[in-house]
Amino acid sequence: MSGADDLHDVAADETIIGCLDIAKPRSFFVYAGAGSGKTRSLVEAIRTVCERQGRDLSLSGQKIGVITYTNAACDEIKQRLSSIRASKCRLSMLSPGL
């Protein structure tokens, strides 16, 4: 990845993190081509939110909801987040095959 791509990824990550702010959550849609870093950006944003706000999410009974279009994407996100899910915050996953 070039430096310009890295800066773009940081901006996308921060936008997603902003949407997941529990004080004013917003829905969002990530649309980009294969191999563009959608899963990486989403996983990093969820990881950051769980680190920053996981306790508050847990105490309020809130979850982060993720809807994917493929079972493969769902499985990949679950696998990448498996180390933090149980201890930091709850995540609901939905894909066509589930």
C-alpha cells in the first residue's frame, strides 16, 4: 500500500469509528471493490470501539450489529474479532446464510 492509501484508510477507519459512537450512533454502508480493505477497516473500527467504549456498551446492554452479504465475510470478521468479543463488547452478526 502506498502512503496515500494508508492516509485514506485512516480516514475511513475514523469515519466508521464515529458512526459507532454510543453517544450518537449512526448506520453506515461500506461499499468498495474486492481487496480494498473493507474487512480490515471494519474490524479495526470495531476493535477500537470495543477498547474505548466496550464497558459502556456492556453496561447499557447494547451490541454492535454487523450485516454482511456473504458467509465468508461474516466468518472472517468473527475470526478476526474472536480475541476481544467475549471480554470487551457484544457483537451481533447477520449474513444471508445465517
